[in-house]
Amino acid sequence: MYLAPSLMSDEKKQNFQQPLILVVEDHDDNLLLMSYALELLGCRFICQTDSTTTLLVAKEHQPDLILLDILLPGISGIEVVRYLKQEPLTSKIPVVAVTALATREDKERILKAGFNDYISKPYMIEELENIIRRLLFGKLEPQPIELCQD
């Protein structure tokens, strides 16, 4: 399997900085899958397994997007998003809930808490890509990622 080459000119590539995504996930397997998907998209990313410092990391690094698990030890994703949305430095950063909570009621409660979008585990990489591209409109290379098999 290989990544298809980008069709962007060298000049545009030099002036184009891939978006930075903060990932907060406490399970190693889920974190590995998420980092794989973000690499395929060409994103830069910071991974965290502990939600207690998410607000500080977001304020310091100003990511373009945050992918946040809901069921985290210590501070839940719901609490974290409330802190993020109250803080002027992070209030405009889009936050996507990445969670195993999959009922319609869960989704409504999560979106009402301040998340910009929601994806339930397990998810398809294409589904995650669609959400990321929509929320980061214009910040990713215009060509979609294509996987080819030999």
C-alpha cells in the first residue's frame, strides 16, 4: 500500500503549512489508528492520553482542530470542551467528539455541550477524513488522499 503523490506544485507546498491537530485519547490502539489517519491526511498532530492538561496544550499550541475522546479518566471530554469554549484563546478551535457513546441521545448531549461535530467508534478513516476536511476547509491540501494497493 502506498500514498498517491500530491498534485500540488512545489511552490505551493513551500507556502502551505499543514494543519495542527490535537488528539486526546486514552487508549493506545485508538490513538495509533487516529495518528495513522492523520498521517495519511498529511496533518501535523500532538497526541495526549491525559485530559487534565488539554486546555494548557491547546492554549500553547493553538491547534487548528481538536479530536477529543469523551470517556477519559479524570476530566471527561464534556468537561474539557466546556473549558475550551470558555477560554478566549481556544473558544474558536473546532472540537470533534470521538467516542463510543453512540445513541442519538448521547450525540445530542455531546453536541449541546459545545462540540462542533461527533464521530462514534469504531469509525471508518474516510468518515473521519470527511469531518476533518469540512471543519478545516481550505487548510488541507485540496487533493483527497488515495490509497492504492499493489
